[in-house]
Amino acid sequence: EVRKEIPTKEQLKLLALLPGIAKIYEASQEREERKGDPRGAFICSGAQGIPITPDQRVLALISGGIDSPVAAYRMMTRGCLVNGVHFLNSTNDTASVVEKNRRICERLSTVQGRFDMHYVDISTLQSQIVANVPNHNRTLIYKWFMLSLAASFDDSCFIVTGDSAGQVASQTVHNISTLYPTICKAVIAPLIGVTKNFIIDEARKINTFDLSIQEGADCCQYMMCKSGANLMMGRRTLEACVRRIKLTELEVMKEVYRDGKLCESSEFTYYPQSGVRASNNTPPPAGLVQDGSNEDDVHDVVYFDAAAGTKMAEQVRMAMMRAPEGNPNSMHMSGREARMAVEKVRSQLAKVMHVPANDIIFTSGGTESNNIALNGYHVVREPWSHASTSENPNVPDGATVVKVVDLVNHETGSIDRNLIRPEGGRLHIDASQALLKIDFGSLNLSEVDSITVTAHKINGPVGVGAVYLRGLTCNKLFSGGSQEKGIRPGTENVPAIVGFGAALALDRSHSVHKEIDALMTEELEKMGCEINRRGETSGYIVHATLPQGYSNTDVVSRLSTKYHVEIGTGSACKTNEVNTTVYDTLGKTPAPTRSIRISWDSFATLNDAERVLSALKNVLGEIKLVR
């Protein structure tokens, strides 16, 4: 109640913004003058909400744009004591950006009484991101670092952002779902479901709109990707990008505003601490990577058996859920939509493989593709080739000879570029482990008659692959309908094929597989393991023999159950067999009970690799003590 006199319009406007005030009434001091509503005549509504309490201190990211001041204000109305942080970039317009934010802070301090603002200079971080992160991922990496730095900046209860779902690339539901869970504090976005018009109206109400739209390259504008930002970044992509950045101390300027005026200013150095939620699948703050054997991480599985099958990417999962549901062989609209989806992926695959799209047949995977390509031919292959390339026992005498080449061997990762067709015969390439790991454009495919590829080795779904058949020539394996040129009859698995296409489109530009390969081979040899490979390798697989006295089943089991690290003992297709094919091919003494295969995908990190090696070293030590 305002007892003495009706406040001015400016006073009312300010009163209406204060948290905890629901409505403002005119009231008289004289009891006898009160008639009707005892509170007096209604003047205007207030901000409502909850009175501010110091024990609910939060930190708001203030960009200088329209949304973040409104988000800060909305949290004030919910009883929070809000402070701000702005991450300065190294543009030439820094002075005007700071000045604009100062005016915004003055306005916010009139609502809260006091508002503490921090300007953090991230120019060194910014330079590293520009140098080390692909352009389309930079926006999200900038944002991740801002969230992570804010999380460890002070003892605030949580972080507040001005995010509004779908407004820009960093605010898509998918990217928010990737970014927020990786931060050690809760990230609150009070504007997440409101429209831009609502935000603008609120900004006008608190008198920040005219300031926010002033010229000045604030951090949001600087972060914008000029060529199209990533709308669906996955957590492993995020982690791989973050690991390229090393943080040092950051300079901070703090300003204190009281009742609309700047009252204090100071400077200090901020030493970043971990603002990341503890998880092996979450990027650690750069420069603060913990030991791979950290017990806090032990319950998160590190999967290094990618040669058996990779983990399916979230983008792939989402693409499959959205795939057309019609039969691609039907003539109605649903069928045509499904057909277009299938043919789009066929063209995608043809481009990657550098072969004609019309010669590609979709299958259920690598084994079926190999059987289609090799059916009815005499097969010449190396012992370590995949079991599915073995010759069919019913091949007639005098049948054409087909030579099988493992472009990348599934056990050792060794590359074979000797793509020469035998005289009078055929040449088949098993590229199940090579797709997107070897550039097909660098190969001479002029003598190649068939190629096998599969999706589940490239973070795609299980149960879909393809075979290239030059001129669609083969001895047909199946009978049935005319689907897939009659070579692989049966209704095409549209969701899986769409997932295959999504896997082909994943961004792998950040891969550190070669660095992991170098680390793995070096450290395994230090542990007394023998590396089994020949010549050039893909950089994704290491086959090794454990020292004498160790059993691969004991080692792999203990790694999985105690350390939550998963590796293989060799080809998953020969798990229940004594497999000596690697040793036979290399001319080594067989040691199948001591063989291990460690393999990874394009999204594995050095931190993952270090944890695998640390766990393996521990297991070998533990088993040795038991013996």
C-alpha cells in the first residue's frame, strides 16, 4: 500500500517491477474515507513472484542481447538474488559492448537494489576455438565453455541463460539436451518456451530493449556461424572438440551497481575449475583432464570394441524415428516418400564409395553382402579374412575365381591397396571396416567387381548394409520379388536405410583416431604386449598378444566387470572358436587365448584411450599378484 500520495508514473513503473509485489492500490490514511475495497482503488499490477532472498544466489549469463536481461529479471521475480557474467570477445568493439552492458546492469540494479556484474576476458580461449574447432561447431563450443566457466565461477545455486527453444542453432532442443547435462550445476532457462514477442514486451517493460538493440558486436553475434551451424551436435562430438582447447587463467573485471548507479569496480584473475558434470562421456574442461583411472568415472562404460560394432549416434536414432513408414514399392504418396528416402541414401553412399548408384544393392549387413557377391564362385582369400568371405561348399568345378581383398582387415586394421583382378576372374573388396576410414576416391577401383559395406561400423544401425556389384553382375543367391533389382528381394528396411544415411552424414572432422592409435601401440608394448599388424593401418584397430601367463577371457572379463572398460578378444563372429587366423597370416606362433583387439570409432577421445590403458595396466597387475 502507498499511504500518503499517489506515486508518479515513473515511481509506479519501478514499483511494478519489484519482485514480491502483486498489485498496487491507492489507500487513505483516514479510516472513515475507506469505502468498498478496504485496500483502496486499484492502481496497477505488480511483478508478483517471490521476495528476493540472499540464500538463492544465481549467476546469469548476460550477453548484451534482448533475451538474457529478461531471463535475469524473471529469476529475480522468483525470489533469486541474481548476479551477472559477460564473456568478452576480442572484437574491436569491446568498449561499446561493455558500455551497453553497463546500462543494462544499471536497469537491473534498480529492480534488485544491487547487481554484481563480471566481465571475463576469453580472448585466448576464443583464438584457440577458431584455430582448432570446425566452423560449424564453434557456436556450440563457445557456448559450452561459457556454461562450464560460469558453473565453476562462484558458489551460485545455478546458472541462468536467455535460451528460447529453437531461436538459434545453439538453442535447438537437441543441442540444449547435449549441452546442459554436461554442466555440473543446473542450467535454468526461464524463457525456454516463450515467444520472441513476449521476450521483447518484457524487455520493454524493464527498459532494457532499447539498450539491447544498440549497435555492438556482443558475444552472441560474434559466435554466429557464417556458413550454417551444427543443429544436432552429439556429446562425443562435443567432447572431441573441447579436448582440443587448453585453458589458462582468465582476467576478470567486477563491477557493483546499486540502485541504478555503478558504485565499485575491481579486477582479479580467475583460475578455471571443473564446471563439468563428472562423466566419462562428458567433456572435461580443457587443461583439467583427470587421470583415466579416476574412480569417480568407473561406472561409465568406455566402449573400445568398435570393430565388432559401433554405438549408434543419437542423430541416427532420431533420423530412424522420423523415417517414412510407407512401403517403398507402393505407388501411393506414402510409398513414394519412402522410395525417395531410400534413393537419397543410395546416392549418398554412391558418392562416398565413388561408384554408380544404380549398382548399389541394400542388404541386411556385411555378411549378407559378402554372400551375395561371392555366391557360386571359387574364393581366393587370406586366412585372416572375415568368415563370411569363405567359399560356399556347393561351388561347381570350373567356376570363376574371385579374389577377396580386405581393404581394412577386421582383426588388425591393416590396409591392402593391392586391388588387382586375377586373370579371367573377379575382384571383391570387403570394405566393412573401411567405409569412411579410407578415402575411396584415393583408390583405383577400375578392376573391382564388387564391394561390401555395412552401417554398424560407422555408428549406424545394426541390420543394414550394401553391396556394390559392377553392372549388377552376380550369381543370384535369393528368389522372390523384384526389390533391389531382384538381387536382394524383400521389402527394404526403410528406417535402417535412413539411419545408414544419417551415419554417413555425421561430422568426423574432429577425429583423433591416429593419435589414439599411436598411444595404444606405444603403451601396449610397454606393458609387454606384442602388436600384430602388417604395413599401413587404418588407425582404428590394434590387435595385440598379451604376455605369457595371461588369459584374454580373464583380462576382458575383469576390465568389463570391475573397470567398465569393454574391449574384444578378436572377431565377434569367431567368439566361440579358437581363432588363429591373424597368426597364420602373419606367420607367427599362434596364441589365440592371449589375443585382444582394441578398436574405437571417430568419436573416441584420448581421455577414453588413457582410461582403457590405465585399466588394462591395473588388471595385468592384479592378475599377476593372484598368480
